[in-house]
Amino acid sequence: MKIECDIKPNRLFAPQLVGLVSSIDKKGKPNVATLAWITSVSAEPPLISIALGRSRYTHECISRSKEFVLNLPTMDILKEVQLAGSISGRDGDKFEKCDLTPMGSIALKTPCVKECTAHIECKVVDTKEAGDHTLFIGKVVATTCELEAVKNGVLDISRIKPVLHLGGTFFTTADEVVDSRGV
Ligand SMILES: Cc1cc2nc3c(=O)[nH]c(=O)nc-3n(C[C@H](O)[C@H](O)[C@H](O)COP(=O)(O)O)c2cc1C
């Protein structure tokens, strides 16, 4: 039996992959924020969309710099991921407060987050207002990841435990790879 339910609709298409998005402010100082509303929107050219609430300091930073890095955290830094999503870079150095390390990127002024497994560097090519968020569409200009993170062309989740958001303070991860050719 199905019932009409009052759960927030976005919580029904969960879990959602969590990213740590790094950016720089007008003085070039780095900031980092946790985002779950992130997705690929084009393969060629490779485009990534991130949805940012207008009150976020990250919104202000990326609107000005027109670039961001989408970093892939793993479950071992869940505490840092939660903290980066709970405080604002407006109130101080969030890299320092979260015990995260800015690391030079390849193609941007914006640094990567060293503690993450993969880094997708993006230049903003478009924005779209969507309700209380703004979609920033970024063209991927460089991608780096740890050598052991990938197997058979996909994330090796026997080694890499991605952070998946269920909603609120609830998270999960993935630990099984299923090849649909075998079912
Ligand atoms: C798991 C998780 C997912 C989040 N996803 C988003 C998101 O997709 N978009 C958004 O604007 N804020 C999201 N947030 C909230 C921001 O991370 C939070 O407001 C943060 O303090 C913004 O930091 P800033 O002001 O330094 O940019 C999320 C928070 C958490 C904990």
C-alpha cells in the first residue's frame, strides 16, 4: 500500500553524493562548504551543476571568482564534512576550523581540499536562479584523483567510501558494486 506522505521530496531521491566545494573570496582567501545538491549535467563538454543557497558565503565567492573545485570526501572525514556544512566562511577561516588543508589546483586559483580523494576543477559558464538556490554550471577544466580510487573505470568503493547524504544529520555510504551484466 502506498500513502501520500509529507516527507520533503528531495529526501526521497536520497542518498545524495556529498561534495566539499572550495572557493576563494575577493582577497583570494579559500573557503570550503559541504554540498549535496550536485550533479553532472553534460558529458561533452563536461559540465557540473551545484545548487547554492543565496545566503551562503560560497555563493558570494563563486559569483565573483567564477570558479570552484568540487572535492570528493570519504567517510573518514565525516566530522569535517558536517562541520563545513554547519558554519560559514564569513565568520573565519573554515579550512582551519575544520582542520582541512588547501592544496594548489592545476588550472584554477581556487585550491583543492587535500584530504579529499578526487578534485574536479570547474570554471562557471552559466547560472540559473532556481527558487531559493542558484544553479552554478561549471565546465570541468581539470580532474585529479588518487591512483587507487578507480578500478575498471569506476570508483573502487571497496577502498573509497563516498559520503552519501540521507538528510539532516543522517548519512550512509556504499559498499557493494553490482555489474548489471551478471544479474
Ligand atoms: C550534508 C550537507 C549537505 C548540504 N548541501 C547543501 C547544498 O547542496 N546547497 C547549499 O546551498 N547548502 C548546502 N548545505 C549547507 C551549507 O554547507 C552550509 O550552509 C554552509 O555553512 C555554507 O557555508 P558558507 O557560508 O561558508 O558558504 C549542506 C550542508 C550539509 C551538512
